Amino acid sequence: LGSRGLGDVYKRQGRRISVKQKLSRSPTNDVYTLLLQNNEGWDFRPFFAIRRNFMKEYILSLDQGTTSSRAVLFNAKGEKIASVQKEYPQIFPGNGWVEHDPMDILESQLSSAREVIAKAGITAEDVAAIGIANQRETTILWDKNTGKPVYNAIVWQCRRTSEDCARMESQGLQKFFKDKTGLLIDPYFSATKIKWILENVEGVRERAEKGEILFGTVDCWLIWNLTGGRVHVTDYSNASRTMLFNIHTLEWDREILGLLGIPSCMLPEVKECSGDLGETEENIFGSRIKIAGCAGDQQAALFGQCCFREGDVKNTYGTGGFLLMNTGEKPVESRHGLLTTIAWGIGGKVNYALEGSVFISGAAVKWLRDELCIIRTAAETEELARSVEDAGGVYFVPAFVGLGAPYWKPEARGMITGLTRGTNRCHIVRATLEAMCYQTYDVLRAMEEDAGAIGSIKADGGAASNDFLMEFQADILGHSVIRPYNVESTATGAAYLAGLGCGLWGSMEELVGVSDKFREFIPSMSESKRSDLISGWKKAVGAAIRE
């Protein structure tokens, strides 16, 4: 019942039905039943997953990211109560190689979780469930018996398996993988990272074939440790990012496993994103807490933005830009450089998404600060951008590591065009913010061509707090952009999934009411001006690709 109480109302068949203040306890001592009365007489309805202490009304969201681990506490109204964030070391053992120590990931996440509970002045007894959102694709292998990692986590950014991927692509395997997994052959995904560890860490392949080694993405690693090694599971959204999971049959693909030489006994069970995913050991938080929600960070953000309708889009403005479109219960194959992936699995149904990844988004602002030294903080970019009428014909293509969707041109390099004697730092700052919007435009147009009309467009991530960025984004798209008051959509999505999974919220429709606070940015730019600006952007991108 949480904070809603027995006197609240119950919706049924479009009518509002008062809840009688009468409660019967079931023989299991775990499930309570509400006694409802309407014009048709008495109606018994189970209120499932409400335990003995049915005043538990907090959800603990674990948001495990690439550079930090965060813990966020939400109440039954979906409001953020407290948060704690802890950074952890990045490891760069070679050119293009990126690793994390799995123990740093675990310890930073547990520490932040314990601190946020203490900060809120509650105990683990008050927490109804835990939801997990995580950096996707990052690969961890560990000993099943000791729990110790056999190698550092190979991070999603790591490019060490580029040659292996190029070799498979040259063998004509691109369609084979794309048809099954919805993904392109790329070091980005988990498959070739697992293969690399099996082939390069002494003794690991032999132990894996004996069933002594486990694989997991970060969510799986956290759940395994939270449950004291009792539960080895992942969810549909994370499994779909491994390049091993068949998104049509919803199982690990034996043909792919055979091709890459990966033993199936290493792999976790794949479960829905909301429901029973285990229970924490009592000694971790002082009391057992259910784990009831899990999704990869970008899918969690899509869910946190309540993009539940087909055609709804969310865009996360982070280090990179990640756009996901809900395509409903059928996967849409992209013809324009996008990825097909699983959004979430809930209640026996799976929703799919189209995804476009922009490699450099907010990182370009960081470059202005740390390398060009023309700004002190990211926050000042809004004032600087507004101080000039326009970018003065300047375009910035931030292809520092090539161009992602929809171009997929790894050889492209960054370029600033249109410089004149009158160009100053304000023009360059404005061009940098505008570039984030142009890149979003490119991906959204590809989504439109693949899947049809776009519904709502919702923005989140740190840079989304910049009003100029949101206004220009709406103008260049010719479509309104919605920004929630709480832009931490990843943590929110994990909380929503867990809240559904433990019964704190009754339905996805109820979540829409929980998350109804937002600001909408309406386009005001003329069509002719929009067309001219986009034409200039296309020329700049063409120059970056040719160079």
C-alpha cells in the first residue's frame, strides 16, 4: 500500500471505486487482499508483493556508470529523496584499451548505496526493492567458486578487438550477426571481449569449459555479489547488447557461441527487467532487500522517461549522445545505420527499440574547457551562446573518434569550418552546442525513415539542463522537446522497474502520473532558416568525412 493508504481510490473499467477500509491477511503471511465494493458487489483483489511491513515505500536505485557509481533513493511518489555518487579509477593499459577493476565497481556501488540509506535517515527495512541500471556491454569474467575476477572488466569503449571484428566482417558475417542480434559487428559489444579473455588469459578457457568461470555484464556482476553468489542472472536489455543474444528467439544463440568458441555454461539466465531478480544477503545492508528491477542504462532512461508508446524517443545528452525509439513489440530492422535492440521485457511481453549512438556530445564541451581553455565551466556555455545572434557561419563537427550513427565513419576527424576574422569564442561555443543538436537531427531523421512518425521527444542527461541547447534542438528538429524536471532518467527508470516489480506501483500507466512534471520547448524557427542551417551542417560533415 505504501504511502497511498487504504482510503485511496481504485480505478476499474473507467470508474473510480472507493476502497473499503478492510484488510484480510492471506495464509502465506506475505500477500494482503483489498476488499473493494462497486455496483456489482464485493470484489477481492490481491495486492501482491506487499510484505509483513507494508509501509515500505522507498526504492533504492543503483546507477552504475562508466566513471562513477551512484545510489539514488526514491519515495512512492517517484520523488528523489537523496543521492550519493562515487568515482572510481579508469585503467588505460594500451592505445585504445579501457579497463575497470571489477572490485572497484562493486565497492564504489555498495559504498554509495549504504551512504544514501544513512543520508536519508532510514534503514534497509524501509526499502521495498532495489533497481539496477548499468553501463552496458562492459565484460567481466570471474571464478564461480571464489568470486574473484580472472581479469579486469573490459569496458564498452575498449577497441582492442578491432582486428578480430574486421576479420569477421571481411568473412561476410555482418548480416549473420545483424539478423540474429540486431547489432553490427563491433568491439563495442561484449562478444569479442569475452573471446579475447578466453584466448589471452592463461588457463581461463580450460576452466570455463569445466564450468568454473562465469560471464556477466555489470548488472550480472552486481546481482551475483549482492545475492552472495546465489543468483547468476541478467535481463533482456543487457543480454541484447552482448552480440550473443538472439533478440527474436530470446535466447543465447548457439550458432554464435559455437562460431566464437564461447562455452554456454558461462552465461547467465536471462530474465525480465521487472520482477524477482533475487534478494540481497542480510549482512550487506543489515536486512534483506529484494532486487526487482534491472536494465541497461540507456534502456532504463527510456523507461524512466515513460516512453511507453510506439514512436516515443528519448535522447540522453551525456559524454556521447544516445537516442532510443520505442518501436513496440516487433523489432524494426534499420536500413540507415541504426541498431535494433531490446528496450525491456515486462509481464511476458518484450518491447524493442531503435538506437543511434553519437560518439561525442557533451565531451565536446569538456574539450572546450580542458583543451582549448576558452570556458571555465560547462554552465557558462549557455550565456556565451546567447551573447551572439548566431554561430556566424561556424560549424563544429566533433568527430574526435570518428562519426557514429547514422554515418559510421571511423576515419572521419573533427573539424571547425566557416572561421572568419570576426569569429570569437562565443561563436565557437555556440557552434559546439549546435553540433549536439545537428547530430541528434541526423539520427532522428534515420529513425523516421526506418520506423515512421516520431511521437514525443524527451531529453535527459547533464547537458539537457542547458535551456539554449533545448531551444535550438526543438528549432532544428521542428518538433517540441520535453525535458523532465528530474533529468536523472537512468536512475529513475531503474526505480520504476523495481517499483513495478515489487508492487509499489501497480502499472506503467500509473507511472505516467508519477512522472508528469516537465518543461516543453516549442520550435519557433522558420522552415527556410532551418533548411539553410541543416544544409550548412551537411556540407561540414561531408568535409570531415572526405578529409
